[in-house]
Amino acid sequence: MHSTRPPIQASNQQRWLYALSVLGIQIPAQVVSVSLLFFYTDVKRLPPQWTAIALTLYTFYNAINNPLIGYWSDRTHTRWGRRLPYLWFATIPWLIVFALLWLPPFDGNTQPVALLIYMVVGIVLYDGLATLVSTAYYSLMPEMFPSYAERTDVAVRMNIFLTIALLTGVALPPILAQQLGWGVMGILFAIIAAIAGYIGYRGMFERGNPPTSDELSFFSAFKTTFVNRSFLPMTVAQTMRFVTTNALSTGMIFYIKYTIKADPGQTSLILGTAFIVAAFALYPWRIFIANRFEPRTTALIGYSATALSMLPLAFVTSLGWAIVVSAGIGVAVAGIFLMDNVLISDVIDEDEVKTGQRREGMYFGLNGLVVTLSAAIVAVVFGLIAPAYGYDTRLDVQPESVATGFRIFMTGLPFAGCALAFIALLTYPLHGERLAAVKAELHRRRQLAGENEVQYNE
């Protein structure tokens, strides 16, 4: 880690290195998102209601964790910058805790309370360190890549690596766990994430703070962020986006096992198809839609397409048709993947125009706070639907009604998430003339700052 004068524009290599680090950030996140619920309920036999309650209570911890870490990140001042120290020094401890999540020494049938405590402590430590790393990483995007063209270009590259992370973190855990055990699986993924992350960190830089007024206190920063009329609908939409994708990834293994009645190992094939197709669809989305429309319009099209693509899951009865439907889902979700970080970057730009400060950490922290609710929503819905349709971890053979329950979970929850995201974005004001005015003002300020720097150096 070293401090250098930031380039006027990120090089092609720096864009790829920044994107590569998504592997290090997202592989552990996807493994936890997809397999943690299954591991602690179906493998370790923790009652699903207990898991759902624990994950819901954990969100209260996140209510403090995310914005505080974002605020500290904004106020961090070192010779390496505000974000880079968190990336370089918090990654290893985070990945150690990640590996330990898959090595519980307790079983839910004989020691359910001990297993529950182990899971809760582990997920709290894991998320605290993960938030340090991910907030620093995503906060760098709007700073390193200030233009819409750069952001969509980097977003495509990020999502290519995200697809690899999804294939690795979603599709491989059941296979590796079956062959090597869940503990070895966790250790292997921790090593892979560390290698990808630290290679990518070498290409990152910070431009430094623009001239600012006095820094806001935490509560002032919190209030200023939450009353931003652009932030709220954007982050509600992102929350619903994660409800959609988390329901898809978390529920698919149950859907395959109990609804399609196929080998749970085939989950890798279904999700892998969706993610690979999504990767190939990213550049067409950018060329034919994102380059023609504003971010909000592109996102609205993406959520509409994703909602429609989920409906066939209500009727699928075979593995072959499940693969076909997953390909359609992949085409659709590419649109919402592409716009994720572009929308919040625009909101951060608007905030700089209003406050004179770059507060990426606070925005990504608060966005993480609200988005984390998606995990609680998915967990609560799972905790309600699964037992309501007869799913019981104490049974070796589940009743036929379980098939219907997981079909409802996989179709209804993602569709509702997309519909609510669409409605939220209809109220998003940062488009048209307002967005153009923000971009023009930022361009004027940066030109002025550049002229002042030249005069000072002379």
C-alpha cells in the first residue's frame, strides 16, 4: 500500500484491478447468503424458526454497524487515504471469521442453544469486518470513476467478476461440501477471496477530499443522508433488489430438492446457468439500453424484466425447464446488476453539490443498513412459509406440501421485490434536467479546482 498522485482518469488496468476485487468481496458474501441458512438448518439441524429469529435480530446490530463504519471511513485521514487502510488491514481477520462460520463444534439435535450462540457470534463478527472492507471498496467507485461512461464500463467489468463470484460462491459450495466437508469448503473460499482481493487492491487510488465546509457530526450526517429525497427511493429499490436475488439464491437449493425433486447438487447447474447468461447479457444491456437511457429508466426496465422472468418458476416441474427459466432470469437480472452502483454514485454526486463534501462511506453505510433488511425479510418469509407448509428439520422425509411452499417462496417473494423496487424508483427524482444540472455543477467545480491547483503549483 502506497500513496501516489491520483491519475486524471483511471487506466484500463486500474479498471480491471478494481473490478477483480469483487471476487474477494463477493465470494464470501455469496457463500454466506446462499448456504448459511441451509447449512445451519438442513445440515446442522438448527430449527428454521430459530435461524430466522437470529438473523432478524442481527439486523438491529447492523442498524448501528453500517452507518457508523461509513461515517468513520469518511472521516479517516491517513497518508494512504480514507478507504485503502480498511481494505489492506481488515481483509485477513474478516476471512478468518468467515472460515470459522463453517466449523461449528455443535449439533442442533443435541446442542441447539450452543449452536445458535456460535452462529450469532460468528455472523456478528463476520459482518462487522465485512462491512469495513465492503464499505471502503464500494466507496472508492464514485471517486475513482466520476463519469457515467466510466461507471457503466466499470460496472460491466465488476459484474463479469461478480458472475464468477456467484458461480464460485453459489454453485460450488454444495459440491465441495459433499466432497471435502463444509469446513474445508470455507477455508478454500477464504484463501481464494484473499488472493483476489489483494491483487485488486494494487490498482486502487484515492483522489482526496474536495474543499469542504466543516465536517458534519454523525447525527447530522445521518439526518442529512436520510432526508435526501434521492437516497430513500434508491435504497428502497436496492433493498428489494437484494430481496429478489437473495430469495432466488437462498431458496433454489430447497426448490430443487423438494419442489423439482432433483439432486440438490443440481442447484449449481441452475444458478450457474442464470449467472453465466447474466454475464453475457451485461454488454448488450450497456450498449442497447444503458447508453440510450438514463440510469433510472434502465433500472426500471431491468426490474420489470426480472419480475416477469420469475413467474415461470410457479409452473416448472422438471430440471430441464428449470434450466430454461434460469437462462431467462439471467438475461433480466443483468439490467439491475448493471445499475446497482451507478444509481448510488449519482446520489453521492448530488450530495456533494449540496454539502460540498464527498460522503461515500456514509451513503454506502446507510445503504448497507437498509439493504441488510433484505436478509431479514428473506429469513422471516422463509421462517413463515417453510413450517406453514410442513417443513420440519426433525423429519427424514418431508411432506408433499413442502413442494408447494417452496414454489410460493421462489415465485412470490422475488416478484413482490421487483414490483416494490419499480414503485420506489418511480418516485426517484434524480433524472432528466435535475441529473444534468448536478453533473454540470460538479464538472464546473472540478475544473475550477484544477485551475486553482495549477496556479498554486506555478
